[in-house]
Amino acid sequence: MLKGPKTNQPLWKEWDYKAQKKGVHHTVYSVNGDQYTGDWLDNKKDGKGTYKWKENDAIYDGDWKGGKRNGFGTYSLPDGKGGFKKEYSGGWKNDMRHGYGTRFYKPTEYYEGEWYADKRSGWGRMYYEDGTIYEGEWYDDQRNGQGMLRLTNENRYEGSWRDDKKNGPGKFYYLTTGQIYEGVWVNDIAKCGTMKDFSREDAQNPTQYDIPKIELANVDSVLQDAEEQFLQDQE
């Protein structure tokens, strides 16, 4: 058997291979002044790395795949005091918040829960600046589905949400006065339902008198018909 001569690759292929960024690199600067320090693969950011934007001095530190933020990472902004404050920490996919993560809007206002394509979607808990807490389902960055809103005085709403407002069947517990409302809501307004006494003995400021008994005949039937009408109008 005869051994044939070794085939040489064109020089441009060898030069191109050597020019590609791969492995761990020190800081690489973009034309616009952005900078990246971390892992590369096939000339793309891939692995662990830190990216800094020149425009706003923001920093992302975390996982990369195929040149985009994928995996777990933290996005931070300057705090004006020489340091940084976290804006988001959690999952990423194709440069967007995706999976489980925490987003900080203000020092005392933040969301922790599920994300989809850069928006709050799935289950999550939102802590508002005034002390109110919402826990439940989200879709397209709004409260949608089933959820509970707890106010600072411990009164709370449990029920359906649509387009970030109370919509559909729900209950509102007036724990401060010892009452509960159960019925149908439309765009944050209670439209029809029943108000009953609820744990008046434990209420901070119970009403002076009990709620009188309803004397209307066929109360359940009348209420059901009214609620069904409001629910049909929402469909």
C-alpha cells in the first residue's frame, strides 16, 4: 500500500480558525464601547461571562449560549454611589427574562416568580411599595387567573383576575370589621353577591349590629341568575 501525500488546507482556513474567539478571553471591546469578559465558543459568547454596556454602565453577569444570555444571570444598574444595585436575578433565554427570577422595581417593590419572554407569566408574588402583596397567576405581565391580594390592614381578596383587575367570582374578607363579601366582580367593581358576618368576635372594629337576615324569596336563584348574567357579559 502506498501512502498518499498529506493534503494541506488553504492558509485562509487556518488563519480564520486562529482568529476566532474561543475559550477564556480577557476583556473584548465592541465598536460602541461595550465590553465583555468571559468564555467564547465559535466566535460567540458561550459559558460564563460579564458584559458591560457603555450607554448606561449596566452589567450582566452570568450564563451565555450562542452569543445570548441563556441560563442564570444577574442584571445590575449603577446605584449612583459607586456601586451597583440588582434589577433582575434569575433565568434567561435568548436575551430575555425567562423561567424563575426576581425583578426589583424599587427598594421595597419587587416581583419573584415565573417569567416568559421577558414578561411576568405563570405563578408569582408581587410586593408593592405600599405594603400590599399579590400572590397568584400572571399572564403577559398582568394579573390573570386565580390570585390573592392582601392589603396592609390584612383585609384580602381571593378570586379571579383578568387584565390586572378583579374580574369574575371572588371573595373579599373584611377582617377589620368581621365581614365577608362573596360574588362577582367586573373591572375591580363588585357587581352582585352576598355580604355576611365573618369572625366578628376577632375583628378589630366590628360593626355595631349584625347584618340582618335576607327575607327575599328564592335568594339563591335570584343571585345565581344575576351572577350568570355578569359572567356571560365578560366572555
